[in-house]
Amino acid sequence: MRRSTPLDRLLDPALFRALGERNRLTLLACIAKCGRACSVGEVAECCSVDLSVVSRHLAALARAGVLDVEKAGRVVRYKVRYAQLAATLRGLADALDGCSPGRDEAGCDEGGCRGCC
């Protein structure tokens, strides 16, 4: 049985599916640059994307944990989860760095895996 490592835990398919679509990345960048919670309409104006498409993509980013959702009556605002997203991506980078061949602490060599897999 394979043991779970930080790399296994951080390679979240839902996150990569959410970030793997060009329109979603454009919308995420738009909200991130704004620096505050934005309504669906504000994001649609900023990015020149149809309102129904914006709403669907923002919901997917929220389900993946990239955005927080704030509802006030009929207005839905989305805000980037800066700290969580940065920590996840930083942790993934660190885990990948720790697995890279040639490192003394971890990594795979000809004799087999020494901790990364």
C-alpha cells in the first residue's frame, strides 16, 4: 500500500480542473487585481465575458476553494482566497522540490524511492 505524502495531498484534481480553463484564469486574475470582492456583473464588465459564462466559471472556482462567496440579497460577490491559494501553491512547489532527483533529503535514485513517492 502506498503511503500518502504531501505531494499526494496537494495534487488536487478539482483545483487543477478549476485552474485549467482559460476563461477561469482570466476571471481569477481580474478579481485578484481588483483586490476586493466583486459581483458577477463587475467581473463580466472587466473581462468582456458573457454574464452567464462568468457566473458558471466563478461558481466552479468557488467549489475548488479558490474563491470565497459572499451573498447579500440577490447580489453574489466573489473574493480570492489569497492566503489559502498561495499556501497551497507554495506547498506544492516545496513538495515537488523535495521530490526532485539529486536531493539528499528525498528523491528517487536508481535504488528506488527514498521518501517522495
